[in-house]
Amino acid sequence: MASLSIVLAGGSGFLGTHLRDELVRRGHTVTSLVRREAAGGGQSRWDPYAGVLDQSVVSAADVVVNLAGSPTAGNPHSQKWARELRESRITTTRVLAEAVAAAERPPAFLAGNGISYYGDHGDQVLTEASDSRGHALLTQVTREWQEAADPAVTAGARVCILRTSPVMDRGSAPLKQLRLLFKAGLGARLGDGRQHMAMISLRDWVGGVVHLAEHPTAAGPFNLCCAQTPTNGEFTQALARAVRRPAFVFAPKPLLNLAGGEMAPEILGSLNVRPAALEAAGYVVRDRDVHAVLASGLR
């Protein structure tokens, strides 16, 4: 594989750090967009809210990746949190999409997004061809988030929408907190536990994104998830076994609706997703079910 010049926004976060390390390991050159003064040739300063971006850096790139956005974890009853969640994702995506579109030779654009795009579909198997339903906060945000990449699509750039599932790794939420909770014997099924719970291992998320960056024919939306999405009940039992603790209790649905606020649909909604487009593009998912995902994430 020839070395690529890659621009990465959101590279200081958990996923961005691991992605950058793997891209560099594979021989690619990575320039991180940072909100502070750039330190060295591997960084370029930008401020998407003030329209500050070095167009020449984007124009010279082969691939631009956007993982920027405020944390999903926060106070689900806070309007400020919800506003920042939406604006941080839409603004960064739009600014980068417009910069990609302005390039004489538009680079590929890998635009971060979320698996919540689909909304609650019950047991229905969801591929990238499935529709988006409902008005849950994250479902609405992901729709607007995807639309913000349209300038790059219109300009003819190769655009990949990264519909990311929760990444299960002991170094980051949600598994970091769930592992401690379950080890303390406080693991619980959420509601009736029948809702499908999308997830992916860290190594498959990084591997899938690198694969899309390196394959010039890959374009469109991509579900970044394991091959067999478990129910919440199956996940609860699998994690309890993995940490050798019982998990007999459950959190009732009315309590979750009250405590979860805007995030309650993410807890109780069902997303039985499949990585159909990713596998069609040639990526082989390594951690295919909940047991493999947890074994990888808890190592």
C-alpha cells in the first residue's frame, strides 16, 4: 500500500489516538488538526467555530478523517449538553466538507457518525440500506451530521460515513465503567433485555476505518459494528461471565426513562445492525459476536 497523506480531526480522543497510531504504523503521514497553536509538522491549527482552517493542508491530503465532537457522555437532562453535542459534530463536519469541496482535487472524506442514525427498529436486521426512524436526540443528530458532509459529496469526493457503534474497550466508556460495575456485583439487565445492543471491538473499529481510508473504491455509509449484534440480556450475561460475577437484577424501564432523559432511547431502543457494506468492501470482522468483542475489549 502506497503511503497516504491523512488529515485527522479529533485525533486526541480515545479513538483518534488509536487510529493515528495504526495509520502511522502502516506508513502513512498523519497531520492532526488541533485547537491550540500547532507544535511541529504533524499538526495544523484550526478553529471550526471561527472558520480558521489551513485550506492548503486539506487540499494536499489524500484522505481527511473527522472524529471531532463533544463527549456523548453527559447530563441527558441538560439543554446545553444536547446543544453542544449537535453543534460540535455538525459544525466540524460541515467546515471540513466545504474544505474538501474547495480542493482542486478533493481528497476522500471519512466523516464520523453514529449507529443511532437508524432509530429503534426492534428485531429487524439493519444494513446501510435501512431507513432512519423516530425523533430520539442522537437519531436526529446523526441525520444532520450526515447531511453536513453533503458539500464533499456534491463536489465528487469519495465520502465514507462512519456509523460507529459503542466501542467496547476497558480503556474507555462504556466498558470501562460497566466492567467495574459488574465486578462489584451490580451488573443489571436494562428493561426486559430484549433490545439489540450495537457494539464493536476497538481493533475492528480501527481496522475498519483504516481499511476504508486505504481502499479507493469504498464510499457511502458504513456500519461499524460486530457481525452478530447481541441483545442487552445476552450482553449482560456475557459480561457477568467474563468478570466472574452474577447479574440477576434488572433496571425497570420506567426508571430508565426517567433517569435517562434524552438518552433513554439509546438505552432501550433496539439496533440489530450488520456491517454489510464494510464486509462487502473487503474488511473481515475479527470479533464477530459479543463473546469475542468482550474478550478483545477486556484484555
